[in-house]
Amino acid sequence: MRRIILIITYLITGFLFSQPVMAERMVTDLSRHIIEITSEFSGTQLLIFGAIERDVLLDDGARGIVVEGMDYDVIVVVQSARHDMIVRRKEQVGPIWANRDSLTLKNVPGYYAVTSTRPLNQILGEQDLKRLEAGIENLTINFAKPVPQAEGKAYRDGFIRNMKAKDLYNQQEGTVSVLDDILFRAILEFPANMPVGEYKVDVHLIRNGELLLSEQSPLEVGKAGLERLIYNFAHIYPASYGIMAIVVALFAGWLGGFLSRKMSG
């Protein structure tokens, strides 16, 4: 019996290792890695592109067989650095709407976009999509304090609705173009109010519902010119910036009143 088991094990092992091994490689890049925001900035586009190398390794490890007709899917996820955000709920008090309760959302991106070759639920299972945070509904959003499930869902839905209205959260399915099963490209739109900071661009390669490869590229969004000087000064010396803003506002008010009196007199 022991000899039979050894023979079967040997045959199975030999069969597995005699099969050629599939090996994909993926190279990705961005049309630019730095986005500068100036006073005339009104939004921009970013081209994400890449190539898929499809080889089968031969038994001896040599490369030489190119696989044709393979169907690949690509998911691109772009998000800014994560920060805490406060969400306020408005309620009608008499004839007006006023902010009442609020909740702090922990570590959420100020910008999020996802694009893919097909609808996400046709590419990967729910658990894999959640793990990759691919899709707005799969974003991990936690609260600073425990809240009832219904209340948390209401705040989450309201937050996502507001971010979509500002064009800061965007999901486009079926917009990644794949050419000859080798080259792919995607174009993402960035609004004028996009937050500054460090972004990450994740590109995931999938085949038959299996995640094969993931590549990440950095993207930096920052102020440029005079706006950069003011932005840096405000963040490095916030107290001084606040005092200067008050002084400038008072001077502007006095100057406007002075000119108005001169013109009327």
C-alpha cells in the first residue's frame, strides 16, 4: 500500500511540474506624475496606460510561447491621501434648514475614482472587490464613535452623495480600452476642486475572476506659483496667516469706504 501511494504521488507531481506555467507581466505608467494647480486651473485629465506581456514558460524555464486570445480585465483605482472628515446632517427648524448632528469619518479619501473594462461585479467577487476597495460601495468608511447601523448608513450615503455632487467621487465601468489584448488605456477626469497632496494609482490585472497582478504609481497634486506660496504659508504659519487675513480684510473695507466717500463727495 505504501508503495502504491508513493507511485501515485510521483505521477501527480510529475504531471503538475510538466505543465507549462502561465506568466503575465504588466507595465503601467501615467501621462504625468505631477499636477500643478494655479489660479487658472479648471480641472484636467490624466491618461493611465500600460501593456500586458503574455508568455508561457517552457518546461526548461525558457520563454517562447505567446498566448493568443486571452481575455483580461483591468481595474484602475485612483485615490488621494486619507484624512478625517466631518459630516453634518441638516434638519429643518421652522422656515430654515440648519446643521444639527455631526459625525467624524475616519481616514477617507478626499478624491476617489475607479474605472474598469466591464462592470465590477462581472470581473471579481464581492470579497475581492472589498479587499481592493474597488467601487464606491466597497470603500472602507469608519466612524470615530460607534453609531447605530441605520444612522451610519444614512451618514455614509449622504457623504458619498455630496462627494459625487462635487465630482470628487466617480465610478465609470466599461471605460478602460484594451487593444489587441495587450495594450490598455484609461482617461480620468479631475475637477477644479480636487484636493492637493499625494495620490496613488492602482492598476489591477484580472483574468477569469482571478487577480493576477497589481501595480501602483504615485501622483502628486500641488499648488503652483503664488497659490503655492500662500498655501504653504497658511499651513506652516496658520496663526500669522489668520492675522494677516484679518488685517487685509479690514484694510480692504476701509479703502472701499474711503474711495466711496471720495467719489460721492
